[in-house]
Amino acid sequence: MLERLGISAPVGGNPFWIHAVSVGEVIAISPLVERLLLSHPNRPILITTMTPTGASQVTQRFTDSVHHRYIPWDTPGSVKRFIKRHQPCAGLIVETELWPNLLQNCHLSGVPLLLANARLSAKSMRGYQRFASLTRVALDALTHICAQHSDDAKRFIELGVDPLRISVDGSVKYDLSISNSDLFQGKSWRDQLGADRPVLIAASTHEGEDAIALGAWSQLKEQLPELALILVPRHPERFDAVTSLAARFSDAVMRRSSEVSPNKATQIWIGDSLGELLAYYAAADVAFVGGSFSGTGGHNPLEPAALGKPIIMGPSRYNFAAISRELEEEGALFEVSCTDDLAQRARELFAPAHSAPACEAGLRVVKRNRGALDRLILQVERHLL
């Protein structure tokens, strides 16, 4: 609570400040943090997050090599206390966290700011246009914007940003690095579940999507009786409810948090842990990416793509519009509209004749678009350090 009010122990040393709202943004920016730790070893790094899961991800990935604080609430007093206590030399904000008081006070305090990996959907742009004066104050405080795609850049320009302060550098999410530990953990889980069994994962699910995934799994079992489902809810507060829901579909439900490992008799495995999503993906054959039926714009399809998994999503994908469109055009991602559609598409993708081309297509897209991290580092050095 004190950190939300801008009250916390000063980091000292004029840290380089990075704001990453939650888990996905922390993962996306982690390669940049690692580069900065090597290239500027004497410059402290302060990472702020909005969520406890994001904070946990920072601790898990960087232990004590960086400092963490919660981002203050966007009130004048909280923001001023945060800036005065930590005195950052510069700030980097991941994706589109445009808080007017925070950005304006950084500008008034002489803290240069870069918006990194910036994306702006048509829906979000319309929302910002409704508060045009506040949006203009926030955007004018930014030193530079590194947009993911030309479509994002055009929308920022429509909101009034000078084109000279925008570059199109791609998405650092393409530069995702799969660790050996994630691969090893995924293989270990798969061996426990049964290496020869088909495994479907429903990842980062929101309320309502668990029932869709469970219904599709139930249909698929009629033709694939050995099918296992890994079900990974997006939010920890839903773990118990999702487990109870899964128990209506099967008596063989287990949880990651239990002391007993999954086995060949496990039908539904609940991934109720944080920071292990890549390992869950590695243990599966076909991936359904959540947030795409709930109207929340979908979650990152590049994670299963980088692991060579065929990808299924619902119709709501505006958070990753350009990325999902490219994956779809390449033949790596398939859109479905309902439970029956999900079951049918997954059934097709369990066949090697369909899965192999989809796996290769996803890897091809990821490889082709790598390099955004290097471009972002150049922009950071040019504008901030």
C-alpha cells in the first residue's frame, strides 16, 4: 500500500527505471534487462509492476540483480513522491501504459521516457480519443515511441504524436528465448503424463473459456480416449474455481500445486502456478491461447509458436492483431468460434499431416521477425542513456 502511494526505500544511484505492468510484459522485456545489466553494470535497474504476479516474475527472473517496486497510483502526490525518492535517470514503459500524472511529472522532472514495444489497437485508440486532452498530455511527455507495427505508429500519429518521435521497430516478443530449464521441465511433465498420449493445452484462460476448453476436451475424448488436457487459468484467484469446474468433467483431475506428480491416469491437469507457462506449452502438442473468447483481446501466441506448437485462438485477438494475422496467414494459427469448432480444429491438428506444417510455420514466423530487441537497445542508447 505504501508503494502505491509512492512511499518506499530509495533505490539510489539514479536508477534506470522500467515499468512492465504484469507477467507478459516482464517476460517480454527480460532480454533487454539482461543486456543492460551487462552493458551498464554500474547503473542500478528499478522495475515497477502493477500486479503481484508481475512482481513475482521479476523476483524469479532476476533475484537481487534488480530492484522492484509497485508502480504508484496515478495521483499527483503519489507520483511526485515516487520520482523524488528514486530520481531515475530515465524511464522505459513497456507497451501502452499511459498514465497522465506519471508521464507529466516525469517530463517536468526532466526524466526522459521511451514507450517500448508499443501497440495501440483501434479499440484502444477510440478510448484514448474520448479523453483527448489527457491523452495529449501523456503522449507529449514521451521522448520517443518504439512501435511494434506500422499500424500502431499510424494510430499514435492520429492521436497527435509527431511522426519524428516514432519508429517502427517490431515486437521484442519475437525475440523470446526459450530456456533449457523450460524445455527440460516440459519434457519431464510430458513423460509423467505419458509421452505417447495426445496433450491439449488451454493456456491463460479467462472466466468462461475454461468451460469451452473442457467441453472441447470432452468431445475430443470420444475419438482420442487417451487425450490429456493441461488447463492453465490466467489469474491465480480462479485456480480453485477452475479445479472445481474440471471435476465436473472428470474424476482424474490433478493440480500442479499438489505434492503428487501427474501420471498416465491424469486426464485434466490444472496449471495453478506462476512463471511456468512456457514449460506447460512445451509439454503439449496443440495450444489453445486464452483471452480470445473472453473479449479481452487474446494473449501472446508467439510463446507456443516459438516452441513449434500449432495454435488455436478465438475471435478476440486485438492485443496481438498484427502478430496473430501473420501467424494465421502463414498457417500456424487457426481461429475458431465455439466449443465444437475448437474440438474439430484440435482433432485435425493432432494428425501429423496437419500439425507438422503448422509447427514449421510458427517457427518460421518467429525466426523471420527476430531483431526487434537489437533495434530497441539502439533506441534506448540513443534517447535515454
